[in-house]
Amino acid sequence: MAKRTPSINTNNLTAVQIMEIDACTRCGECVDWCPTYDAKDKSPGLAPRDKIKRWKSFMDRSYGLRAKLFGPKPVNDDEMQEFSDDLYHCTTCGVCGTVCEVGINTVELWESIRANLVKRGNGPYGKQNMFPKLIKEYRNPYMKDQKDRLLWIPDDIKIAEKADVLYFAGCTAGFNQQVLGVCTARVMNKLNVPFMLLGEEEWCCCSALIRTGQPHIDDVPKVSAIHNVEAIEASGVKTVMFACAGCYRVATIDWPRLIGRKPRFKIVHIADILADHIKHGKIKWEKSLNNQIITYHDPCHLGRHCGVYETPRIVLENLPGARFVEMDRIRAEQRCCGAGGGVKAGIPDLAVGISSTRINDAQAVNADIMSSTCPFCRRNLGDGRDNVYGVTGTDFDLRDNPENEMQVEDMIVLVAELMGLSTKIKSQMEEE
Amino acid sequence: MDYYSGISFGAMIMIAFIAIAVFLYGMFLNIKKWSLGSTGYGLEPSNGSIGVFLKTLLAAIKEESPKKGHKQSLITTLVLDILLQRRILRRNPLRWFMHITIFVGWMALFIFSLIMFLFEVIELIGIELPLALHPEVLRDTMAVPNDVFSYILLVGIIIAIVRRLFISDVRENTIAYDSVFLAGLTIITVSGFVSDWIRIGLFVDYGIPEVASPPAAFFHVIISLLFCIAYIPYSKYMHMIAAPLVLLANKGGE
Ligand code: HEM
Ligand code: SF4
Ligand code: SF4
Ligand code: SF4
């Protein structure tokens, strides 16, 4: 009898990750915390424990004792496809890893298995397969011309030719949610912190490719990482500042892996800079939140993945007239907003389902404002808010909240507003 | 050697060696399987040679975590995460109590048995031992600690069984992987108690004389060897090796 070949291979898994699969004790703690499992009516296949069990079974059928003695047992295509689809429902939020009783690094495990599945032809999911081609061709996921990277900057904003700080704006603040870019820049200007931009030399951080298991396709993330790191180092700055949790995560964790060394600059989040200014009493506020209740949603990519919990809280607690309250499930145990891991693009309904639950958390503490520090949380929590309240998107506005609906806004927009700065983007200014 | 010699001590040694061989083969298979992975994120799979796993593990243990404030010394991981299992405690104190009793009981009995075995062998090959270390004396010395830790183990096992039988959520999610492991552990623990009770004559009234003790003890020892050593790499037992290694590699976990 001809020996069958194993149905799965170990592409993209590290030796330690393959061991992690064998370490799971099936305690089930992760199941109780998983936001996707919760939002999908506790569909059994979505539970992290179940995903580990199935991959272990695939590994055992291919490489276990019985496979050694009698040849590998096949994994049929339907079973594999179902597994893949389930795995692509995960937002890579990582709370399963935080609570895992044996400390499995789940996010990395899911991403590695995803890459394995992409290579087999089972992944990614839905529209996600467009990412590599788009980002490779345009160097951003929004199909914009690289030449237009600085188009968002209105005349009132000063960009330094040379400075100690470089603001890595990211595609989303630069093209898609420009209010974040203009607010960040105006706040920095007002605080007299000169900063540079990479402009055309800023390429997408490729977060979406890495999170969806497509980093190997033409090595786009690696090429981008090398390009970005070298461009930043060539600029001579000491510090790179991010206002996007997705980019910050990539720079902190993925860049060193992709380029094989530590970059020669410091990575900070805008919240770090603001908190520092607040501590030294260097921010002059012009307006007040008038006693509104504000709460903070930790972005997975900033909090759990990178360990930044404190500085955004320092900022929000110190907003004038703010009554800061904490919701259920915060910091390391935060409940994901549902946008990450390619879910917003791949399975938008699921993303809104999860964010609606998060909105309920904020409702439970009577929050007037739910703030975050990530453009993707902002968009998706906004959609969740619209879903829960049955309204359609209103941007944050201090003066105008007639329905008394909860407002969802990024920390930097609140800061700009309360410092008395304009939050208008260029196109809005031109209209006037 | 009377204690075992319902059937000879030699037979037991042989089974011990078989158990160890089966264990080693299983570990070899596992490490070989782990070694099919790459040595780092995003790298090509390795050549599959057996050293890859060890190399990758050591590199992971040494690597600094990129996460802010996520630093932990090896000794902290070893004591707090592996020995005291604080990650279980953080999640659920009852489950922690269940596990720590199983862990402490099992480890202690395992170590006691190893010591006993060692001295039996030393005596067997004719090396003169001080009186206190003679196997018969040693067995008496260890009788009380043996008893104590057996009861500790039993407490944990009972909690685990009750949990798996009566909490519907746990019951529904129990698969053979879980139940075989727990059942095996239960059989060993109970057979240990039974053989001991026979030895001290507790069952004489029920028509089981003390002379039945050696075969009962033999049964206990054999299945212990097979189940507690040989079966490790092929079952949920594996977590007692893999879990500490994961904790070391991930600096105590997120
Ligand atoms: C050395 C480090 C070890 C670690 C970190 C560890 C970790 C764990 C964890 C996290 C669980 C899941 C507990 C839960 O359901 O909440 C578990 C289950 C279990 N462990 Fe360990 N373990 C270790 C060693 C051992 C040892 C030496 C034994 C001895 C036999 C053992 C026996 C068990 C049993 C029987 C269960 C299953 C309980 C059940 O069925 O509900 N463990 N272990
Ligand atoms: S990373 Fe988050 S969404 Fe994904 S399996 Fe874990 S808990 Fe669920
Ligand atoms: S928390 Fe960790 S050990 Fe427990 S079932 Fe989930 S992955 Fe397995
Ligand atoms: S992750 Fe950052 S760089 Fe990448 S698309 Fe998003 S905002 Fe742009």
C-alpha cells in the first residue's frame, strides 16, 4: 500500500507554536471570553479551544503515532474549509491568550495558522484576498496615489523640514479618516512639538496583510517594513509617533520581526506625548465637556498587544469637565470592538454585532462619550452605536447632541476640540 | 522484595523499562513533530531535524518581549506560573485548588515512588545501605507522607470528576481526551488505596486476606508505570511537559 502524504504541513508555524497546540488543557477559559463566539450565538466551531482541538487533530492525523505506524489519515477538504472559515471569524483580539491558563500566545498562533491556510488555498476570507494586490500596487489599501499622501494637510498646519519627531500618519488618517490626521497635527503644532512626515515615502504598515495571514504574498509587509524603517532612519529622527493602534502594533511588534533587527528609533503613541504634557501642566484647555461621562475602550492592538493602557487614561481623565468612568472588561481583559483581524472587511455583520455588545458595556455605565485611540475602533464602534441606537453616523460635536445619543470619538479629536482647535478637514474648510 | 514478589521484582523492572522506552519514543515523536516548525515567525519551515525544537525554544525563552512592561525573570515564571500556577488561580480559585492538589499529590507520589524504586534497585545489586535506607524501613518511614499525598491527590481528582459530571457546560465539552486521562488517574489512585488497605488487613472481613496484597500492589504498580510514564506523550498528560515549556517560552504568558 502506498503511503499517503500528510494532509497538512507545518508552513508558517514555529516549533514552539506546534508545541503550544499540545499544551492546551481544554480548560475552556478562553471560550468564556471570546467576542466572536459570543456574537455568533456561541457557535461551537468559533470557540478558541475548539480551533486548537481541530488543528491538533489535523496534526495528529498527519504526524501522530498512528500516522507513523499506519500512514497519515486524510483531512477532507470540507472539514479544512470549515475550519478555515471559522478561523477567519477571529478578530485576533488576543483575549483568549490573556486568559489562557497555560499562557499560549494565541494571536500569533491564529495568524500563523491563517498563513498556512492561505498557502493551502483555504484562506483568506471574502474581500480580504484583495489586500495584497492593492497594497502592493498602491502602497495603501485605499487605492490612492502615493503622491497624494500629504493632500490632507490644510494650510494652517505646520510640518517641519527637520525635527526630532516623525509622525507616521498611516493610510487611514491620511486618506480615509482625515479628521484624525488634522487633529493630531494641530494638537502637536499647538503644543510646539515640531514633527516631520514621510510623505510619499510612507508606505502602508500592512497590518491587514499580517493579521489575515497573507504576509508571504510577494513579501509585501516585509518590503514595506524595510522601506519604512530605512526611510525613518534616513530622516534622522529619534522618535516616531503613531496615532493609529494598527500601525503602532505593526511598528512595535512586527517591524523587528520583519526586518530582523530592532529599528534605531523610539516608538511612541500620541497618548504618551499628551500624557507627558498633561503631567507637566503644559496643555491649555479652552473648552469643557460640561460634566459628561466619558469612558475608554482599549484598542486590542494598543493595549493587550503592546501594553499601552495608562497614557490614554491619563489624557481622558484630565479632559476638562470630564467624568471618567471605566466599563466592564478593560485593559488586558478588554472586550474587542470587533473590527480587527480583517473581520471588518471580511465579515462586516459580525464586526457590527461585536461592537454592539461593546456599546452595551458603555451604556451600562451611562457613558455620554466612548473614546478610543484607533481609527478602526472609531469606525466600528460608531457603526455599533448606530446599530444600537438606530441612527446613522454623526461626527463628534461638543455643541450638538440633540438626541442624547452616545458619541463615539477618538481621543485626539476630543483633545483638539477641547484645546479650542479646529477639527475640520481640508475639504470641509474649502466648502466654507 | 516481598512486597512485589507475588510476581517477581524482575518482571517489574522489565515493565519499568518498557514504560520508559514507550515514553521516550513518544517524546521523540512529539519533539520530531514540533521540530517540523520554523525557528522563528515568518521563516521557512526547518529541515525537521530534532534539534530545531530545542533551539527555537531556547531562543524564545531568551527573546525580549516587545510588549511594554512584559518582563519576567525565569525564576518568577518557574515559581509563580509553573509551580504555583497563578494563571489558573487568577481565573478560578476552585479550579486552581482542584489542580494544585492533583499537581502536588501526583508529583509527590511520583517522586516518592522514584526514590523507593531507586533504593530497591541499589539493594538488589548488592550495595550495602545504612539501616534507615533499607527499602523495608524506608517504606515504613514513607508510609505517612505517602498516605497524606494520596489523600491530597484524591481530593483533587474527586473535584475534577464532580465538575466533569455535574456542571453541564463542562460535561458537554468533555471529550475522550479529557475523560480517558481523568479516568486513568482515578484508577491508579483508587488501586493504590485498595492495595494498601488490603495490605493492612482492612478487607479481611470481606474474604480478602492480606496475602492478596502483593498481586494488588503489583497491579497498581504496573498500571502506574504504564499510565503515568508510558502514556504521557500520547495523551492529555502531555500538558505537564508542554504547559511549563509554553509558560517559559512566553514569559509566563500575556
Ligand atoms: C507543571 C505544570 C502544570 C501546569 C501548568 C498545568 C496546567 C493545567 C491546566 C491549566 C489545566 C486546566 C485546569 C482547568 O480546567 O481549569 C490542567 C488540567 C489538568 N491537569 Fe495539569 N498542569 C501541570 C501539571 C500537571 C500534573 C503534574 C498533573 C498530574 C497528573 C496534572 C493533572 C491535571 C489534570 C488531571 C487535569 C484535568 C482536570 C480535569 O479533568 O478537569 N497537571 N492542568
Ligand atoms: S483572538 Fe479574540 S476573537 Fe480570536 S479566538 Fe481569541 S478571543 Fe476569539
Ligand atoms: S484557555 Fe488556553 S488551555 Fe484553556 S482551553 Fe483555551 S487555549 Fe486551551
Ligand atoms: S494599518 Fe495603518 S498603515 Fe496600514 S492601512 Fe491601516 S492605517 Fe494604514
